Amino acid sequence: MKKKLLFAAIALTAMASCTEDSFVGEQSQQEANGSEGAISFNLNTAGVTRANKEGSDAAGDLGNYFLIYGEKGETSKDKYSAGNLVFPNYTVHYTANTAYTTTSNTKNWEYVGVTPISTSNVKMYDKSETTAVTADPQTIKYWDYGADTYTFTAVSAMKEDIENGRVVIQKNTTGDENVYQKGYTITLAKTTGSPDIYPTVNKLFIADRKVITKSAGTDRDATNAYGGNVTMQFRNFVSQIRAGVYETIPGYDITAISFYVNTTGGSPTQTQLAQVSSVNAFGAVCPNISTTNYEGTLTVTYYESGAVVNQPKVTASGTPASNLILGTNMSTISDATDKQLGKTATAPTWDQSGGAFTEVMPQIENADNLKLKCNYTLWNKVTKETITVESATAEVPAQYLQWKPNYKYTYLFKISDNTNGSSGTPGTDPAGLYPITFDAVEVVAEDGKAEYITTVSEPSITTFGTHIVSGKTVYVTEGDDYPAESNIYAAFMEGSTLKTPATTGDEQNVKVYYVTAADATKITEASVAESVANPSGNVVTATLITSENYSTYFSALPDAVTTVPGEDGVDITGTHALRLQGVKIQGNADTYYAIEYKASSAWTGSYDKVYKVIKVKYVTQ
């Protein structure tokens, strides 16, 4: 009944005001073409799983507060025009079951009369001056139908962090180049004590830039329309990563594995996976890697085009550059009876128990590769035989290590019978596993790679896949099993150099094969290598894909590209990769393809060619 009476009162007020001059905030309304309405807010938060939270769930993530900045008629390079600033970092507060108790609250979010959060640590500035937000009472704001656009940006952090100076938020009211540069500078620092208290980085959320134009509609019942409810989309600031290792060596289990930088051990170097602090684990040294003891500056701007236009782009600078331990769970791989390394990309041995992700600071501008070096022991559970393999290596290109806010990254390292490790003396004995045969054929096994990630080999091949879901490009997350009609990309590393694939001409260094076998378990990188070298009498058949037969297997001829799709919809440019478009299922069964890469003449490693097997998963309707 209270809500009905309120609606009636609003309607009567609107009717009475039609013949009167109206005022919007502190500005006279010009050329008003509709009844004024209070500006109200709603929001949701985007999870790293891409499932949005709304209502109380979203409010809980944000600690029931966010700071809203809004202006009319935003212009490039300039501070807001006089009289056009609407929300100077107002504090908006969530209280359950309060919707429609005031005209400024339709979704349980209220700003009128709310006490601003620590005004000394919430600031506006225009590059030359720093001004704290005023502590004046927050007043109601109305839609100005005489304005053409409203632009809103927002940030949320723990209230305690802001009040204690661990988080200082400054709004950029002047852009260096354009309106997309008018984001935020967020300074994070610890509170000294016993113990020191660091800012809670994983509770920092940044909203998409929201532009509402009058030309798009003035339906007061609509969301993000003039007169309607303003819904802000928040994204968690941190990135999350995990790494897994698995093996596909027929007849053997891996029962011991250790990681290192060089043959004598030592401390990890920049972005190298390594044995860290005598722990049987791999880790990395990256700038600002830690989210638990980070102090530094975050610069927030917004993407200017594409599917992610107006989403926040965040770069971090500061300290510490600390060791990131990724493999504490690897120390369990030591007991030959029940602690073998994982066997598939979908069930690898994870760096953390249960495949848990590790929170890290964003590395959007990362330019360093990620290297793995390891020794491991092969064990045959029937004969109890063991083989020690040393100096196996894999490397992931820097382009695929640009960790972005609100995303999860999984890196898989595949150890196959094409390993580049040596079972003898590294540097003296040949690298690779050589099957014992009785037909006088010496088979040099090389190696290949795993999903959005890498296999243990030199040169190494990193693959990942994309497919379209509801009109959007989505990264494949099924390990080596790609869905039919997906696009698969492969990058090729020689040492720390990303090489350019060539599919034709004198410089051709990449070939693609369709692979079949009576027993699919026999399809490995080594068996493909043997089939290519000796086409007859093998357990697998590798059919070369050419310009004449490609349409049977792909929607387009395999080609080399310099741009690949990024996880957030922003293309990664300046890279080099092989593209397999629209991979097809052959018959009603899982289908296998293999990529062959021939190393350059300048390569001084152990291999001439390496292979990567790709499985396209058959799924019934």
C-alpha cells in the first residue's frame, strides 16, 4: 500500500509540474521534453567465470558501497564544463528492502543523504591540482532532458581501506588524448603496524564506462535510458592463473618431477618457471605479482573500440617483484604406487591442490616469455623399470601471458614421447625418447604441445582454440579437446623467439596432417613423426593436408596470421601464428590432426622437426 501511495504521489507531482519551470540539480532545465525523474542506480558484477551477479550478491562483492562519477556532455581533453558535473564521486550505498522508499532509490541503492566515504582519500584532479571530494551532504539529482548525454564511471573498494588511506582514489577529469583516457589513478599502500596491513586488492572493482544518450530513448521504465535506472557493470580487478602438467608417454608413469632454471639449480630469473626456495615446485618472478602485499599505482583507462569498448583497462606499477610459487602440489608426485602425474589435459596434476587458481596483479603490458625446465622419472608399473629424463624445456610466448583483470588463465604443459629431455647426459647424449624396436629402424622421437599453453619441447608449439557462442568469440577451455568448427591457433618458439610460420613456398616450415589409427591411443607425437618419416607399416596414418583436399578437414586453407583473438575481445596484434579455421569432425568419432614445425637452419637446439597432436572432440546431439 505504501508503494502504491508513493507511485500516486509521484504521478500527481509530475502532472502538477508540467506547467512549471523545472530545475535539474542546480541547473535550469533547458528545452525539457518530458517529466523530470530522479537518477537512480543499480549494478551487477562480472565474475571471472563470465556469469554476472546481481542484487544482493553483487552488493556483497562490493561491500555494499561504490563511488559514482557522472557528468553531462563529456568532452575530450577538457575538464568537465562548468555546471555539467553531476556526481563528483558520490558514495552510493546498498540497503536491502529499501527500493521505492525514496524517489532516488529503485533498486535498493541510495545516494541522497548518504555520508561520503573518507573525503580526504577520494579525490578529483585535472593533472595540475588535487582536490578532495567535498563532505557536503549528498543531494538528489534529476535527469536533464536539455542535455544530450550522460557519462558515468565508478569504482568500489573496501570502505576500511579507503578510510585508512590504504586505497586513495583519484578521478582523472582531464584526458591526455580523449574521453577514454579519463579514468582513475588508484594508489595502494600499506598501513604500518604489527603486522602491517595491506590493501585488499581482490575487493577492488572497476565499472565499465557508461554513456547514456537521449537519442537512444527516454523510456523511464527502461534500463540505461534517459529517465531510467542507471545500471553499472563492475569487474573484479585481479587476474587468476594456474598451471598443470600431464604426460602421454605410452607404457610409463611419471612418478617424480622437479623444476629448475639450469642444470645446477639456482634462483628463478624473470618469468622462468623454476624450483623455488628448495620446494619441489615451479614459480615465477614477475613485476607486482602479489595481491597480498602489493603497494603501487593502478592506472585505469577504457578500451576505445571493439567488443570491449568502454570496459576498464588497468595497468599496475609498483612493488613487490616477488617469487610466485605455482607448484606446491607437485611435491606429491613421488610415490610410484599412487602419485603419478596426470594423464590428460582435462585431468592434469595442478600446481595447487584441486586446481585452485592463484590471484595475481594484471600484466597487460607483459613482454616476457614463460619458461619451464624440468627433470622427471619414468616408471613402468609392470616391470618396475625407471628412466630418468633431464633438461626438458617448454616456453610460452609473452603474448599469451598478458593477464587481464577479471580473467582466469590456465597453462598446461604436456610431456609426450617427443620430449626434448635426455635420458643420458644432457648435451652429450641425444635428446628425446627412442623406442626400442626390432625392425632395424631407428626412430627419433621429438615432441609437441598442449592447449592455450605449451608442451615440453624445443622448438615448442603452443596451441589454443576459439569458437563462437551467441555471436561472441570464446576461448576453448577443454584442454586438448577442441569442439568441431572451432578455430585453432598455434605459435612456434625457438628458444625465446616467436617464429613466423610459412605454409607455402621455399620458406615453408609448417605442415598439417589428418591422423587416423585403428587404436586412437596409439596416436602420439612420436607415432606421427614416425609415420611421416616412414609412411608404410605404421600404427598410424598421417595424411598431408593440401590446397586440393583442405575443404574435407577445415573451412579454409591453413594460413599464417599476424593477429589472433584475445581473451577479452581485443585482438593480439604483432604476433605470428598458424590458423586452422573451422576444424571438422570426420565421421561420428573423435578426430585427430597433427601440426608439424620444421626448425630454422639457425636453430641450435636438438630438433629438426616437432609435432603437436590436436584432438577434435565428437559430441552427440
